[in-house]
Amino acid sequence: MSHAISDDALDTIFRTARTQNKWSDAPLSEALLMAVYDLMRWGPTSANSCPARFVFVTSDAAKARLAPHLSEGNREKTMAAPAVAIIGYDLDFPETLPKLFPNNPKMKDVFGSNPQLTETTAFRNSSLQGAYFIIAARALGLDCGPMSGFNNAGVDAEFFAGTNIKSNFICAIGHGDPAGVFPRNPRLSFDEACKIV
Amino acid sequence: MSHAISDDALDTIFRTARTQNKWSDAPLSEALLMAVYDLMRWGPTSANSCPARFVFVTSDAAKARLAPHLSEGNREKTMAAPAVAIIGYDLDFPETLPKLFPNNPKMKDVFGSNPQLTETTAFRNSSLQGAYFIIAARALGLDCGPMSGFNNAGVDAEFFAGTNIKSNFICAIGHGDPAGVFPRNPRLSFDEACKIV
């Protein structure tokens, strides 16, 4: 079987990439953060809804606002990363659909009349986009440390007040220090996770 | 800025990859379906929970079981794909944690005592894994057609009866026919979706 992309690239985005716990403190350029977004935004979402929103926490002042909401086991390592992306979802994403999905002008109302569908779509698709974000960051030479151990309501009040944006998960990004990587845990075999019918 | 993986590879997984609506009917080998899983399974999940489960619908008989649950707009194109992955999440994933996350034997009970956390973790992380699946399939030369327009309860009753597995979304995979690709919709700009603080 031929690989559409090289074995080295598969290693970079999946096979040898590892969640990081220690970081180089060299700052990341704004251009690099923008490049990650510019790449990941092409990943597919339902009705091109693109509900994910990103806050890149990079300054000491912003990190100090984030710190109290992190679980104790995540606090020190997260503060040491040059950037932490708060990946949220905007429950007002239907407002963007006339622009993002112009081929069906009624799609905004499909969601507008169904808050449960809006919530489920926003959570599912912002999670997809969070995964695209991780892969895109790795593809551009960065390391990731994704985490869900934090107080979502506290982060929402601190960073998303006055909006309908809710936090989904956070992801430290930067250049990892291999000394902080844990031994790799196993994965389920094909037969444990999959069936062909 | 140097790219850790080549521009061609970035095109393959993000920039020129497109959601497909028409398919070559050439069958996919079981080895290729397994290769997609073997690649995507390395993507990170919370506490290595790996809650996603995959049913690859490939036979005519299995497609006939799936068809009635698809939204009308998705039915014909989905039936024409050589394989359709039903991506689900197993609410019993805590049972696998002693194997998948051996460094914290208490993690199984953390979830076991908190059904809401279990549900949220399963949905969020199976969505991440669904995105890894899309990227991995593209990286191995396949095209994808992800969809959430189907009757989840009907699919669950048909394919996951007697388990605690729930469907998340489905994804046609195969080799797409460019004639079925829609014009590409826009994405939000960095300033519309992101902030640096």
C-alpha cells in the first residue's frame, strides 16, 4: 500500500508525537499561532458550522487569569508553556451560517429553532476542530499538551463573559522537553475497537 | 518558517482535501481499513480513554440496515460509498482504563461515580478521535464524507444493541469522484475566530 503522505509525516502527526508536560520557554510568534489556525480551519465541520473559537493565552497577565481555574495537577506545567489555547464553542454559531454556508440560507433557522441541536453540533464540531488544531500544530513543528482538567465555568466567566462561547478543552502548545514525556500508554487493538460488517 | 511536514502533505490532510459526495465503487481492502485505525488510534485522548468505537459498514446487507436511518439528502450518496464508518462512543470506556491508563488505577472509579463526566468525556474524546480518523484516512490516500444527518437512536438500535455504545457521527470513506465535490465554502478569519491575550 502506498502512503499518500510520507512515513516521516505520519510519525510527526500521529505515531511519534507525544503529549508534553515540560516546555521550552521560548515565546511563539503570533505568525506561528496564526499559521496553525490558517491550516486547521480547513478541516470539515457539519454544515461548515466552524463553531470553535480560540483564545491563545500567552502573556503573564492572561496566564494569571487562567491559573486559578486549572486542576492542581495541570497548573504548574500549563503555566510553563509559551502558549495555552482555550478551545471553545460559540453557541451563536448559527449567526455565521449565512456567510459560511450560503448554499442553504435556511440552515441558520434550523439551528435557531433547536437549542439542543445547536449545543450538540457546537460541542461535537468544536471537538473535531480541536483535534484538527492538535494535528495542525504538530504538522507545523509544535508540540501539544491537551487537557480537560480545569473548571469550565470559571474559564468561561474569565475569558468569555458577555458571549455565548463555552470552553471545551485547553491545549498547551510550544516546543516540548522530551524529559517531561511519560511512557506511552497502550491503545485498543483493531478487534477491541472496530468491526467490519 | 519551516514546515515540519511538507507542503504537499499539508495539502493532502487539510488544504486541498474536500468532503466527497460521489464515490468510486471499488472496494476497500480490510487491510486499508485497519491501517486507518492503526494510525488514528495514536491521537491523544483524555486519560488515554480512547472511547471511540468504529463499525465499518461495507457489505450490501449492512448498508441496507443503515440506509433507513440516514437523512434523505444523505442516503443515496452514502450507499454508493465502498465503506461507511459509524463512529460511536462507548459509555463503558471506564472498564478499559486499568489497561489503557495503568499509571492511575483510580481513574476507572473517578468516571464510574460520575455518569455526566463519563458522557461528556466519551462524546468529546470520540469526536476528537473521529477527527483523527478523517485525517488518518486522508493521510493514507482515502477521501472522506463525514455526516451527522442520520437518526442516532435508530443506528444505535440497529448496530449497538445490547451495548452502551452510542453513535456520534458517520463518515463515508473511499476514493471520491471530483465531479461530486461542491464549491468550497469560506472559513472564519483569524480575527473572527481567535484572540491572543
